[in-house]
Amino acid sequence: MTAEASLREQVRAAIAATGTSQAAIARQLGVTQKHLSHMLTGRAPLTLTWAEHILAAIGMHIEVAVYAQEGQIS
């Protein structure tokens, strides 16, 4: 799974957990519900910045972690 796909999955799960509608989030962010839906389904890019805005709209935030791949760093 790509980092963007993982981010998208986690943002969708966060939205579902709060019960907030995509329409309400889109209104708060000043985008169409269609564009928000496209970002959440992969038909439009979901950047880290947009993910931060979406999560802030539902009272959440992002923490980024970087891990070494096995065999890459000793």
C-alpha cells in the first residue's frame, strides 16, 4: 500500500468515526463535496496539507512517523 493510500484510508476512517458528513466537511473547507469525495477515493490527489485541513475540520490532527525498512539501515 502506498503512503497516499494509507493516508486516504486513515482519513476516511477518522471521518467515519466522528460521524461527520462529507458535505459538512466540504462546506467548512470551501470545496465541493464531489471534490472532497474524489480526494478520499483516489480520483484526486490527497496531499498531506489537505489531509491536515480535513482532519482539523473534524477535530483531529496528523502525526507523521518515519521507519527504516528491514535491511535498509543498520
